[in-house]
Amino acid sequence: MRRHEFQPGRLVAGAALTAAGVLYLLDGSGGADLPWFAVVPIAVGGLCLAALVGLVTYAVRRDRRDRISASRDR
């Protein structure tokens, strides 16, 4: 398998959606008593947080790439 770069935004999105799914499953099985609207903010908030993490990761990698490129041009 080829190596790929780590993408923390996808990790955060997966964790948030997994947590929302587990809570929905617990509510459906009777293990927890959540209001019907509790899962939606968790999923949406997790996706917003994942977008923010993805943007920060992109900015850091772009800055690092630009610095390496500038040091090679000297």
C-alpha cells in the first residue's frame, strides 16, 4: 500500500460522525435517552471543526512548502 499524507480533518470528521452514530444507536436501543435534536448539532459541529482543522492543516503545509521552495531558490 502506498504511503499517504496524514489528514487530521478527515480524522476529526470521522470521529465526530462515529460519535453521533454511536449516540443514535444507544438512543435507538434504549441505552440512553437523548432528545431527538441532540445528534444533529454533534454531527454539524464535528463537520465544522473538521473543516477548520483542514484549513489550518492546508495553511501550515502551504507555508512549509513555500519556505522550502524559497530556500532552494537562493
